Amino acid sequence: MKKALSTIYLFLALSVSLLGQDFQGAASSAQRDLSDANDRLDQARKKIADGRIPLSNERSELMGRVMSLRREMEQASRLRDNKSVDLQGLEQEIKKREDEVSYLKSLMGDYIQRFETQIHISEVQIYKDVINSAKSISDETSLSEEDKLLRQVSVVNTSLDRINLLAGGHIFEGKALSTERVLEEGTFTLVGPIALFSGKNSLSAGEIVLKTDSPEPSVYAINEEAAAAIRLVSENRTGFIPVDPTLGSARLVEQTKESFLEHVQKGGVVIYFILGLAGLALIIALIKWIEISGVRRARPEDLHDILNLLRSNEKQKALDRAKKIKGPVGLLLTDAVNNAEESKDLLEEVLYERLLQTQPKLERLIPFIAVVAATAPLLGLLGTVTGMIKTFKLITVFGTGDARSLSSGISEALITTEFGLFVAIPSLIIHALLLRKTKGVLASMEQTAVAFKNGLETKI
């Protein structure tokens, strides 16, 4: 045990001795390394101290360059912002100018349209080229905006030139439809709203109008004296011209006048049925008026003679006297004489039966007039409905802009109603008069029967 401990102690002593030697060597080595490091540090510090001044100068120089570049950047930024503001202003200004150009183009388009519609029909052949050129700018994509605007401005210049021409009267050559409906060359004389024409190869002369059957200016014939004056002005460029103070209104009113047949033809098919019923009602009314007016009424002396003959027991003479009276009154008195010897009740029944037999004969065909009076307005309404249907069909095809194309249907609608009322109102009046006249005849016969019965001395 002691030996083991001694051995351990010995081992530890040897180890400490060896470690002590290593520590001394390591310390010496570390001392040398530290010395070398301090030398290198001194050299580095010296190097740094030597390079600090150039670096400081270089840093100052770089900082100056940075400040200069920053100032240049700020200046460039300000210039950029100013240019951006100027560019936006220019863009807004360009947009305003473009809007003004668009407005001017639209305004010029409206002006060209009004100019085309307001010039006289005779002037269309003069200005149609410049008008069509200005109207076609929307179809020509190769034109610049400036060229388009110049074309429109040319119409304005043309209109101003036209005003100067019209101020003292304008005479020019052109073509118009003559009174024979032939297109011929001649001379136009334009003074304000009045346009006159004189043909070169014919004696056609008159006022220029626009007719619905042709787009060309047409000559409206006037009296020979006015036509001669127009030809003289066309040849000599001076003279007196005929002037219509109504500016064509009197001519238009004259053109609206129409004959009865033309008026009837505008009513269509229905109006012929209305006129047919009117004709039948008129014939029947005339026949019945003559028939009822021809009925002879019993005079007091006739009734007095018959009663005196019956009182004298001269029945045959009384019967002959009654037969001399024509018409239903004579038949009534004949029946009265034949039954004079009967009782009053039987006599009254016989006379009443004769009245009942006479009434249908007198009133025959008169109800037909009442039927016509009731039917004519209905036929007129039928014509109105068919005319309005025709009008709506024309509206579907042509729209509502062309009033002339709608006039035929409206005329048919109104004319049939007009004739329906023209037939119905007189028919009602005639029907009432005929019934009144018929009732007058029947009342006269009834009065005669009562007078005969009261004046007859018979058995009760």
C-alpha cells in the first residue's frame, strides 16, 4: 500500500516537473508573439496615421461631389416637375382646342344642313357640289381635320357670297321642268325668295316651285302677260317682274281647291256605298213626298153632299159621289156609304179598319230612310277606321316626317265621316217630315170618319 502511494507521488512529481518546463516555454513563445504583434500594431497605426490625411481629403472631395450631384438632382427634379406641369397644361389646352374644333364641326354641320334646306330649289344645282363635298367629310377617312374644317368653311363663304348676289337679284343659267314636264335649259331670275324661269327653246315661263312628283325645280304656269315680263327680264337683265305678295300661299290655296268628284275619290271605296244609300234615300223620299202630297183630303163640301144624299135615301148617288174622290179618302168614304145603314159601332170598326189598311201603304219605304240615316254615320266610321289603318301603315314605312304621304289615309278617314254625316242629317230631317206628312193624312182621314159618323142619322 505504501509502495503504491509512493509510486503515485513519484509519478505526480515527475508530471509537475515536466509541465513546469512546458509552461515556461509556452510563456516565452507567447511573449515573443506579443512583441511581434505590438510591432505590427505600431506599424499599422503609423500606416493609418500616414493615410488619414489623404483619405480625409478624398472624403471631403467626395462629399463635395455628392453635394454638387444632389444639387443637380434637385434642380433636375424641379425642372422635371415644371415640365410635367407645363405638359399637363399643354395637354389640357390641346384638349380644349380639340373640343372647340369638334364643336365648330358640329356647328358647321348644322349650318350646312340648314343652308341646304333653306336655299331655293332652283339654287340646288349651283351649290350642290360644295354642299355634297362638305357633307362627305365623315366618309373620307384620309382627310385631315384641317381639310375637313376647310371644306365646311367653304360652305359658309359660299353662303356669304350668295347673300351678296341676292341683294341685287341673281340671274343664272340652269335646268327646270317646263309646263310640259320636260327638263329644259333656261334662265333663272332670283330676287329674294321669288324665283322665276324662262326657257331657251320654248315659251315656258313662270314661277319656280317644288312638286312632289319630281326633285327638280318645276315651272308653275301663270298668265301670259306675266310670262312675257319674265322672258323680257331674262333677256335684258332689267325690267319688271310679277311678284306674289303671299310668297306662294295664294298658289297653294288655289291648288288645294278640288272638284266634287276629286273630293269623293279621296274618300276611298266606302264613300261609294254611302253615296249609293244617299241616292236611294233621295229617290224614295221624292217618290213618297209626291205620293203623300198627291193624296186628296176630303173637303167639307164633299162630306156635306154625301151626307145630304144619304139623308135623302139616295145611297147610289152618295156612293158615286164618294167614288169620285180619289185616293184613300175616297175609299174611306165609299166604305162609309156602303155601311151607312149599319150600327155606329160597326161603322166605326169598318172605318178604323180602312185607316189601318191605309197607314202601311202611306208609310211604305219610309223606314228605309231611317235606316240610311243610322247606317251612313256607321259607314263613315268604317271609312275612318280603314283610313287610319292605312295611315299607320304609311307611318310604319315612311315614318312621321313626310306629311304628304300620310294625307291620303287621313283624307279618306275624314272625308268618309264627313259624307256619312252629310247623308245622315238630311235623311233624319226628311224621315221626320215624311212621317209628319203621313200622320197628317191619317189624321185628316180619321177626322173625316168621325165627322161622317157624327153627321149620319142612323139607327143605334
